Amino acid sequence: MDFRTVPTICSYCGCGCGMLLEVLDGTVISTLPMKTHPVSQGSLCIKGWNIHEFINSDQRLKHPLVRKNGQQVQATWDEALDAAAQGLRRIVDQHGPDAVAILASAKVTNEENFLLNKFSRAAIGTNNIDHCARL
Amino acid sequence: MVGLAAAFGSGAMTNSLPELEDAKVIFITGSNTTENHPIAAKWIFRAKAKGAKIIVADPRWIQMSDLADIAVQQRLGTDVALLNGLMHIILKEGWQDQAYIDERTEGFPELAAKLEEYPPDKVAQITGIDASTLRRMAEMFAKEKPASIVYCMGITQHTTGVDNVKSLANLAMITGNVGFASAGVNPLRGQNNVQGACDMGGLPNVFSGYQPVADETANAKFSKAWGRELPNKPGLTILEMFNGIDDGKIKALYVVGENPMLSDPDLHHVESSLKKVELLIVQDIFPTQTARMAHVVLPGACFAEKEGTFSNTERRVLLVRQAIPPVGESRPDWEIIRDLSTRFGYPMNYQSPEEIFEEIKSLTPSYAGMSYARLADKGLQWPCPTPEHPGTVFLHKDRFTRGKGAFSVIPYKPPAEVIDADYPMWLSTGRTFVHYHTGTMTRVSPSLHQEQAEGYVEINPADARTMKIKDGERIKVSSRRGEIQIKAKLSPKVDRGVVFIPFHFAETAANMLTNPAFDPAAKIPELKVCAVKVEKLAA
């Protein structure tokens, strides 16, 4: 039996509460509040207490999908990334970089948003990048 | 963000959540704090226990209204009138902090002249709050310090969202409440890393750290670092992107961790736009309504399956640690973006999120003093410019980021759509304590699903009686944009003539009804107010 608790940060609202994920044999089985966190100080809301339930949901996306003949079918990473990259390349070559738009995410990490900002501006060459802070 | 940036020079929450505990007055408006930010609400409860006065202005009677010393229900979309009215009274009574106004701000005479137009009787007519209550609110807010303002989407999701925020900034500045502990103007961020997405340049007009793409020096710095000449004309906002698809200008859309098919106003329009786009790439952890329409779906890893940082609502950068490997074949989003970029023809070689963070630091002055080692304990609040800097608990001490605080002259404007004979009731939308945004995470959680399995429309019991609608009965709610069938929930939380629908539920999607008219400056849609018709279903 491999049991660990991993300190991390809740991914729901903007409070940024500290939490301990209880991990048993590679599965997150429960969530505990973190007493030493400066904002949450040992509290979590009902969503935070139950956050492990969505991690384990069987509805999670587990494979890349590519649309073929109108249907989304399971694909390898190579197929999916090539479809995405070649599709973007074709559109940039035909219509210019401003024919591409990117929605960054208030859910993913700073590092990932930074890369999206770099991908948009340096790789594609467009400032058409926004996210749902307005919504 | 646009509103606060104009007034103060920085769009972020001015103060920190734990500071709320020591406020003498807290004015909560357009934030259903106990349901949407329960842990922020905890700090407000502590303030109350220490004797703070609580003022709540919200069109619904929310849980915080029960706690408040004064709670009012202004009519939907009348926030500017309310705030101008409060400031009118403050100036008439001489309760303003004139020394602070003279020393720290500019534009006061113009504001004062405009406020003459908002005497209590007129404001009472617009807002539905009587003149004596307005006076008590103004007195309670102005007479003790520090006073903190807490707001959320109830303020910003209007065609006048920026005006609303600027008016709150006006109120905080005329009472001398910006630049001090436990004071300030404090927008509560609705998503875990909205702050970070903004900080990192997930916006059409700025690089990371709000460095404008149109600024020559900033553009040259990033162009050099990234080995490309970068575009210097600001790009399209989210709603402009959808209009761009309709016009045939936008051919490809790459969506990461977003579900515009449920969160955006006027879903029929969003759906028809997404169908038109030549290439739709969606990267998400769930097969959302948006992902189902995609040409390519890239499965990302969730927060428990990767490393990185989030920036919370109080600008605190916090370390996210990996607990388990990504499920199935899903991959951390940073790896997906890296590999997509390389295949597109712009190679990226990052081996870890920490390596990316080092690049962020080198290009973003407000993050320059941070490191994963320094973040490991309690995180750090930006600006943190040097490795010795302790981080910044509250902003604008002694001096505003932009120099002087700028007052704005804001006239009241009614909402874009108002009630009429065809659509005689007001609709407002929002979240509940159990669910989150479009529900992709919370609705698959058995414990949360059990608490609240389906959507509903809150309707005042008196209105329900008139229309012979019973609690739990399915009814029809329609607007100029669409219609839904949904269960009625009789509730005195909403005033007569107003209904409220939480937007988490795809099968009873509130955003089938909402109005995509948006604020001209921030481009935020008016999700909080539109006109609807409520009817019984045919027997």
C-alpha cells in the first residue's frame, strides 16, 4: 500500500484555498483542508471537500479525438497533433495569422497560459487571444 | 479589470482576503459571497464578529443580506445611480476625506459637479431604495475607516460594467479608502486562475505583466526573447472572435479549458458560429458541449495531475503539485501546447513547468523575484520584483500605480434591454453554492449532484400566485433569443417582477435567454439583466 498526502491548491474559484489530496495507490481518494494555508486556514467549501470526485470521473477525456466523416473518432497523439498543427498551418498560409483565434483558460496554470500567449503571438503571429474573465 | 486599471493603474484586487477581518466597514455588492466564494465570506464573518458594519446591495436577498447591518435590493442594472446617489449624500454632508482627495487624486471637481444630478429623491426613483435608507448607507460607509468594497460579477456583467467598477473606485477614493490595509476595492475572481490568465498575457492587448503589445519597448523586448517580430496591433476579444467567425474573418479557433457553448450569452449564436469555423481545436478534461463540436479534441490533465502555479484573486501565486499521473492518455496542457507549437513550425523545448516559470520571471517584472522554492510555503503576492522582496499585501500605498487616482464622471445608463409588454419580467443569472460555472466538474461529482441535481428558476411567491404557478412546476421562460422549460422555485430571495436562473445546467441553459449586448470598453456581456416572459406550460 502506497499512501501519501499531496499539498496543492483548489481549482474551483479564485480564493486559491490550500488542500491536501490523499493518494492511495495512485488514486486520489479524498480531500482534506490545509491548516497552514494563509487564506483558507483549515477550511474548504462543499466543492473543495469533494474535488477528488471529478478527478476520478469516468467521463474524463482519456484519448485524443479527430473528426472523420463527421464523426469524432479515437486517434493517437501523433494524428491529433498533426491534424491540429497542419490545419492551423494551412489556414495561416491561406488567410494570414489573424484568421486564427485562441481562447486561453482561467482553469489552467500560469505556465500554460504563458505558453498559449507565446504560441499565439510568436508561433501563429496574432494577438487574437482572450479568455473568459469577462464572463 | 478595465475599470480599476483606469482609476488606479492596476486592474487587480487592491487588498488581500485576510485583511477583510480588520475592516470597520465592508460594502458587498454584486457578490453572492457565501455561495460563490465561501472562504472569502469566512473573513467577512470574522470582521462582523469583531464589530465591523456590513452593507449589502444586491438585487436578490442573499445570505449575506441576513448578516448585514443594512441590506438593500436595488433594481437590476441601477448600480451607477445607487453609487452616485451615495456619493451625492457624502459630499452634501461633508463626509468625504478632502485631504486624501486633494493629495492623492485628480478629477474631483468634475465628479462633484456630476454628482449634483443625483439627489436622493431621484436615486430612490431609479433604484427603488428609499431616501432615508440611502442616507443611512452613505453615513455608515463614509464615517468609519478602513472601509472595504467587495464585488463580483453582479457589478461587471452589465453593458455598464466598467462604469459600475469606476463608480466603486470613485466611492472608495472620495472616502480615502485606497492604499491602506483592510480597505480598497476588491473584485472576487470567479475562477481559480483568472488572475493568472490575465497576468500571463491571455488578453488581446498585453503580454505577461500587462505590458502592452502596442508599446514599442515591450514589443521589442518580447520580439527579441522569442526570436520573431511580434504583431503590435491589439487582437480580438472573445465576443469579437465570434462575430469574426460570422464575418468569415476567423477560420480557426483553438479553445483551451473553456466551454463557451454554455458560459456565453445567446447560445444559439455561439453554436452557429462554432459550426461555421473551418477548424475547431478543443483542449479540455471533459467532453464539454464545445468539445463535442470540435474537429480535434486534445485531452488535458487536471490540476491534480501536473505541476505549475495558480494566481488567486488576491494576486497570490501558489504552487500546484502533482498528486497522480494523468488519467488515460491525457497530457499536461503545457506539454500539449509545446508539442503543437513544435509541429506547427515554432519549436519549443521546455522540460518542466519550472523552466517555463523561469522564462516568465525573466520577461515579467511583477513576477521577477519569485521562484518555485520561494512559492513552496505560502506563495507570494505580486508585485514581487526582486528575490528579497516579500511580496505586496495591498496595492497603491502612498502612491497609485498610475500616479494619482483618477476619478471618472459616470452618468447612469439603463440596461441594454428593459422590460416591456412582450417580455415583462427581469431575468438575472448566477451560480449556486454547490455547482461551478458550466458544471463540467461539479455535475459529475456524486456528492454535489445529490445536493442539486437540476436547474430551476427562482420566482417571487406573489408573482407565482398571480400566474398560478406552483413550487416545482415546470414552466416556460422565454426571451427575444430563445426559450427553455424549467422547474419553478418559489423564493422571496427575488423581488416581484424578477426571476433568477443559475447557469450551470445545460438542459435548462440560462444563456439561451441572455443578452449578448456588451460593455463598450471591457467587452463583457450583460449576463445579469435581460427581459423575459414567464408562462405556464399548456396543460
